Amino acid sequence: MQPTGNLHIGNYLGALKNWVRIQHEYECIFCIVDMHAITLYQDPAELRGKIEEIAALYLAAGIDPKVSAVMVQSAVPAHAELAWMLTCVTPVGWLERMTQYKAKAAKQESVGDGLLQYPVLMAADILLYQAGIVPVGEDQAQHLELTRDIAQRFNSLYGDMFVVPGTSLPAVGARVMGLDDPTQKMSKSATGANHAVALLDPPEKIRKTILRATTDSNPAIDFEAAGPGVLNLLTIYQAFSGVTDEAMKAEFTGMRYGDMKKRVAEMVVEHIAPFQERYRRIRSEPGYLAWVLREGAERVAPIANATVRTVKERMGLYV
């Protein structure tokens, strides 16, 4: 995840919650991608603060640094080094057709080269560790497919080197949409005051945001005719509570929207409160976060450096 914006319940239910589960099934590396963040200008002091905030949120969610490596992208220079070498084998046309690049470029008068090269750096993040599986959602599927293409192109030019990451991903969590616009995925970059519930929002703000969420014109919940806003709120409730579809229908069918929103809000507050307490405890322990990030970088650096050395040898660079 990028250390920008505020992590929200969509990030937690769609990714973090799943990461906590799979860390005991795979050998995992969880990276805070600060070099991706600077494709757009970031205030330096704010960026450093956000890096620590994201790290603490990873840990508060349940990522165990004794089980998995938690690290910052820029702390391992091999990320940038491999990205350059992969850039040299990646056709520009592959990058120009990336959906996210086209969408972001269309909103700006000019774009930095970093925005175009963003997917190559992402490929380097993955290939550097010979990753077999990348637990991302559907919105990142095109980037993963490009990573596969880059790996295969390098392998064809210089001999088999990279593991081609699988497209069969672990099941991801709930897809949470914006509370103000349930047709758009909840986003850290959205500016609307009622768009998202941030993981560090106080209880009263959480309740207020959910009570203002967009629903539809029906007077009460009808699962067969519910609009996207209502279904989004019910998805959030079910994702936090873990109840079955049958139990959801039994509890909510015929319920008025105001009452439904109150139940959703209390469910979110109930689960966020202990999360926030763990976060505060982690931030209050002097030196702990710095140790976690330093240890994580030291753990993965030998893997990354070995990959870079082999790539240099294959490409004929001076080692």
C-alpha cells in the first residue's frame, strides 16, 4: 500500500484482513511502497509520517513481524535498481495502454515519467522476490498481467530467470464502495467528507459518516430490489460480523434504512475500537516501529540483492 491518504475500512476488509490470514499459509512480504507514492508530489515530512502510520496500521490489523517481513520499499535499493533494468526490456506501448495510466494522465495537463513507469516498478517489487502469488484485487489484475509479460520477455531474452507470478490469487475480501457514491470503489484519494470511514476515525465521526451514506428511494430493505448503496452497507456489516447470507436476510429484510444504518455503524465501531487501541499502543512504544521496519528490510535484502546480481550477470552488466 502507498503511504498516502487515510487507510479506510475498504482497505481493511478488501486487503488487510486477507493479508492477516494468508501470512500463516505463505511466506509473506508486506511492503509500504513509498517510491510509488512520489509519482505525485508529496510533502516530505508528511510522507515520512504516513510511512510510520501505515506500518503501525499493518501491525494493528494483525500482521505479525515475527512471521512476515514488514518493510519500506525505499529501504531496499534493489527495488529501484531492478526497475531500471526491467524498464529497458519493457516496450513503451505496453505501458501506454495501462488503464490507470490513461485515466490519470487524462486528468492532468502533463504527467511525470514516474507515472508511466509505475507498473514497471510494481513488477520489480514482485519479481525481486521471485513471488509466486500476489494477493491483490481485481483493480490490480492488469498490473499483475503486465508483470507476467515483463518476466516472460526477460526470460526469453536472457534465459529463464524469473518466476512468473500466478494469476490464481487467494480469495480477496469484501469489495467496499464509496459511501457517498456506491458506484465507485472506496478510495484513499477521494476528497468527499462522507466518502469513506477511515480506520483512525473517532466513533462519532464513523457513526455520522455511515448515517449520511447514500441508499435509494425504497422505504425499507428488500434484498431483491436493493440499490447499490444499500447493498454496500449490508456488505460492510456482513464483512465485519461474519454472519451468513441467510442470517443477513433474516435480520434485515423489511428494516427501515435509518435503523439499518445505525446497526451498521455500531458494528463498525465495535470492530474498529480494539483496532485503534492496538494502533495507539504500537505508536506509544519507543523505537518499536523503527525496529520492525529495519528488521523487515534486513530480512528481505539478501533475496533482493541476489536477484539483482543475477539479472546483472544475465544482462552482461559489470558486477
